[in-house]
Amino acid sequence: MRSARMEALSPRDRPREKLERADAAALGDNELLALVIGHGTAGADALQVAGSVLAAGGGVHALARMSRSALRQVPGVGAAMACRIQAAVELGRRTLVTPLADRLQLASGAQIGQFLLPQYGAYPVERFGVVLLDTKLRLIRVHLVSIGSLTAVVAHPREVFREATMAGAAALIAFHNHPSGDPHPSREDIRLTIRLARAGEIIGIDLYDHVVLGETEYCSMRESALPPWAR
């Protein structure tokens, strides 16, 4: 349903018409989201609902961290609309993911961060996973070990190295995200990393790095010379 505001816009200024006339880059965040939303409600058009969603999350980057329940708390957003928004965000993530068949080499913190951030950097709960590597630090596959709460995730060395052993990995990179968006490792992160490094020494699979992901930034504990890589 179109509201008075949408009707007041000239056809050239409506999101779909603007997209047909130009390209997606010419549209604002609210206009792109309005196209995903598709329609408004009796009291607000799609642009107004899109603006409310962006305001509730704190901007377009926060959409990746908004749960369906959080989206549904925004006036005008129902179950179907929340699902459409989450589907669009996930589709955007996948366009940034390098195909695993390319056998990327992940030898530096920058390479690791660039690979992991689009997939795992912005989630409302902690996710812990491992990147499994061969002897040349080339990607074998990524395995998500566990999903936790807003502030914690359970990651036992047994679960971590079981997957690495089954894959025949020579090394692995542990990673997890901080829902707060701050990638600085906590004391618990450092303690877990030390445990993983010791377990890897016993099993014979090197813990190459532990990367903490924020919303748009990351921290490589190896390159930051944090334990167990402290000099």
C-alpha cells in the first residue's frame, strides 16, 4: 500500500524507477532496503519502514547483526518482511565469499581477515570456527564449531581438532566474532588460544593463528604477538 508520502514522490524519484533509470549505486541505503521490503503498511510506505529499520539498527552495516525478532520489533515489519531482509543480507554476504575451490593461501592476517569478515564478522551472537589448511597454508575448508550467546561461545579443543584430523589438515586458524563489534581479544580469548596451541602441539596440527572478528575490523592474535605468540 502506498502512503501519502510515496504518492507525493514523482515517479522519477521512486526507488524502483530510479534503479531502472540509473543503477543500484545511485540509490541510498533506505531506497535499496525499500526495494527489498517491497511494500509498506497502512500507516507507512516502504521508504518509511526502511528508514525505521535502519534507525533501529544504527545504519546499514548493523543489518547483518539484527535478528528476526529484532527486525519484527520495528513498526511495519512482519515475519515475511523480516525474512526477506535477512535473506537479502545473506545473499550479499555470499557475493563476497571467495569460492573454496580457488584454494586460497591464507598466510597473513590481512588475507585471513579479508576472507572471514564478510562471512562471520557481524552476527548478533558469537560463532567459533576453524579454517583448515594444508602444508602450504592453502584453504581446505571452513568448519563452524559452535554458536554461543551474546557474550560467550563454547569451544573445546577436542571439537576443534577432531575436524582438523578428519580433514587431514596440517594447520588451522581459529576464529570467532565479537557481537559488540570490538575485535580486541579478551582474557578468555587468550586463555583459549593457549589451550588450543598446546593441544595442537600434542596432536601435530599447528595453530597458525586465532583471529577475532569485529563488525568491520579484525585482530590477528599471531600478528599482534599475543600469547602463545608473544615474544
